[in-house]
Amino acid sequence: MIRSVRVLLVVMHLSVPALLTAQSPSEELVHDVVSLTSNTELAESSGLAFSTRDPHCIWTHNDSGHAATLFAFDSRTGLQTGECHLAGVNAIDWESLTSAGLGRRELIVADSGDNDARREFITLYRFDEPDPHETTRLSPSDYGQLHVRYPGGAIDCEAVWYDEVESSLILLGKGRLPFAGVYRISDQHWQQSKAQASPMDRRESEVRPDVVTAKRIATLALPMATGADRDPATGDIWITSYFQAFCFRRGDYTSLTTQLASIPTAVDMPRWRQIEALAVDADSQVWITSEGHPAKLGRLPMFSDSAASE
């Protein structure tokens, strides 16, 4: 079922809060379902990003307690095509993954999970997308990393996306209460980190990531956000929770904050085990995956402009 709902965005003031309701979902609410069965190591699919090197391939990774490894799958068959291991990384709680940079030729992994809101900082890893049809090992000199803290203290975050207009990574808190902060890390932080790093600093044994403070740009009344992505073709922003996904149309909005202040369209989720990742492909199709083994991968039905405006 698809419908429009109002989500509260707080930028400099409070708006009228929204009532978010979940309808009874069913298996018919998702199409082209495949099982990612060829890899026994993937137990808790938690992040999702489409490859720009092969548009049929999709990257994912495990949740907490697993190796620092990305897995690539063919979205048509569910068969594994490759993987990428980040050497020297202790994956504390990898929660999200997104394509980034000019032409979306890079990947950013967000080690941002913090269920108890106790972490002093989270860690982001950024690197050129490897070949999804190969097994790749990245050394510390092959990826950049940033430690990130939040201005108001620790939060749990499972939803990130890259905004090409803002040239920034956007992080959305997973609030149990109706309100969740929206934060930004600009590309300048990564550029400054590279400029400050000498060849000696980039040796495997001496890599020291910078610590930066994310900028809070808004507060969104959307609880329990578990995944997000930005449509590279339209600029629409998709955010998912366990029960619904929300599409914030780019339209004529000139900024991210005004876009998020608009009325989104809600799409109900199927009865899958813990939907914790969402990605948009090059054809503006929206895909979700679930935790558990084997993980499911499926495409959400698309809505018409008339349905979105209701």
C-alpha cells in the first residue's frame, strides 16, 4: 500500500507532528525476490549499495561481530560475484554502506551502530569501489577513515546516504522516540585528512584517522530508521524503517533541509526479518534486504506521480 504522510522536520522551529501508521504488509509488496544463498558468511545483511562498475551487482556486509568484509552479489540471481576485505579494520558495528563521490565511484562504510549510545566516536571508511567480480584485499593505505562524533553526544545510526549536491555524507539517527537528528559530514573533511597525511602517516602501522564533529542540520520525526539511499537519477531520498519506507521527492526543492521538510510517500514493507538496508539502482528501482540466513533481496513496487501526490 502506498500513500502520503507528513513527517515532522525541525530546522529552526517545530512543525505539527505526524502520525505514522503501518498497514498490514504482505509478500506481494516486494518483487524480483532472490535469496543470497551462495555465501554462508553473510548472516546479518545490514548495508546495501549498487555497484557503478556493474549495475547488476550489489554490495552488502554483515552487522556487528563479523569480519570487515563486503560481499558482492548479482541482484538477478542472488549468486555471489566477489568480495572485498579491509585489512587492519576492527568492525565494531558496521550498519550502513553507500556509493559516494563524483560519479558515485567510491564506497563509504559506516561503522556507526551504537545501541546503548556510549561510543565516543564512530568510524567511516572510504575507498574506490573494487571490481565486484573479484576478491580484493585493501590495505590501510587503500582507504581513508574518519572518526566522527556528534555535537550532542553519542547516538545510534543505521541509515546513511551520500548527497552529491551537498557533496556530503548524511547520517540519520535511529531514534526510539519520534525524533531523530540529521547530520552532515562534508567532503572537505576527507580532503583535509588527505592533505594532512604524509607518506609516513599512510604506512599500515601508522595510520591515524582524524576526529571530526558532524554538523546537525535538521531533526526528523521518523523513528527507527534502519537504512537510506539517494536516487542518483532523480535526487529523491529513500529512508526505511522495519515497517515502512519513505520517499522524499527532490522536485523543485533547492536544499536538503527543504526536501526533507516535504510530505513523503510511504510504502509498506513485507513481513521479512529485520529489514535493515535499502539501495536505489541506476534505473531508480528501490531494493531492500533482510537479516538472517539466507538473506532476502527484493525490489519494491514503484508508484506513479499521481499516487505520490495523494
